Amino acid sequence: MKKLSIFITFIVCLTGCTATRSNPEVVEPVEEVAPVQQIIEVVEPEPVVEEPTPVPEPVQLEPAEKELTPEEQEFLRSTQDLDEKFAVSIDTFTKDKKDVLDTINELDTIMKKGDYTRWLTYVSKESKDYWMNSARLKELEGRLPVKGLKLSGLRDYFKYIFVPARAGHSVDEIRYISDTVVKAVQVKEKRDIVYYTFEKIDGKWLLKLDTL
């Protein structure tokens, strides 16, 4: 009886073990987890602000320097030392130069003829009064390169001073001292040699003689 019990127990154990081997272990089902939905944040791109294309400033071209005519160049030379308070236009300059040169041509004829009386009509009153002074003529005698020359009056001044200093010389241009006083010059090696000074009095160009 005891042996039967053991045998039955053995059979039961064997059967259980066999069942265990033939039936795989049952795995409890795993709860399915819903997939995580990936949230992608859409970032709107910032609008690109295009800077305006700079517009180049118009290039200011310097005007081409105008080439001056010979008359304009002479006008500038003639007025370069003129004070700003005196205004002389190029038209006035053209007329003044013509009148002065015409006067010099007349004086040239007078000097060749030695016509003292007519010469006096071209001399300003101020200059006549100045050189009729015997003391000034005496002082001038001492400055002359020719020693012993006597100046007894204005006629001697005309004959020995005025005529020899200008005979055979020509005048090219004028130089303004003021709007009524000019020097008549000869341009030589870019240097001005002054032969006459004129003053416009009552519309006429008269000789303004040099003073001591």
C-alpha cells in the first residue's frame, strides 16, 4: 500500500513536470503603451527685411576750366593790384586802354616835334603846380645822372627829363592803381617798365608826372 502511494506520487510529479515542459510559460500580456506623439513646434521664420539698395549720389563734376582769351588774360594782369573798392569791368578796361594808347600816340608826336605848349595841355594841373616850384626843380638837378644840368622851369623839365626818358619806347599794357589812375607799361621779360602815369579828369586822361 505504501509502495502504491509512492508510485502514484511519482506519476503525478512526472505528469506535472511533463506538462510544464510541453506548455511554455504563459507571459502576461504587456500593456501596450500608445506611442508618444512627437510635437514639433513650427517656428515661423522672421521676415527678412531687405535694406534698400543705396542710390549713389550724383557725382558733381567740376566744370572744365574755361580757357581765357588773350584780352581776358591781359584784363586780369591789369586789374590784379586793384583794390576791391574799385570796380572795373572788362568793357571799361578795353575802352580805357584804347584811350590811353591814343593819348600816348599823340604825346609821341608832340615829343618828336618838341611842342612844349601842346604838351602842357596833356599835363594835369596838380603836376604843373608841383614842377613849377623852383625848389623842387633844384632838388631834382642834384639827382640827375648828368651833372651840371640846370632846370630853370617846367619847359626844361619837358626837354631834359620827360622826353629823353620816353623817346623810342613803346607801351604794351596798362595797370590800374584806381579806377581813375593807371600806369602805362612795357612788358619786358615778364617785368613791367612804367613810362607814363595817367589820371582821368573830367573824362580825359592827363599826365600825372612823377614826384620826388
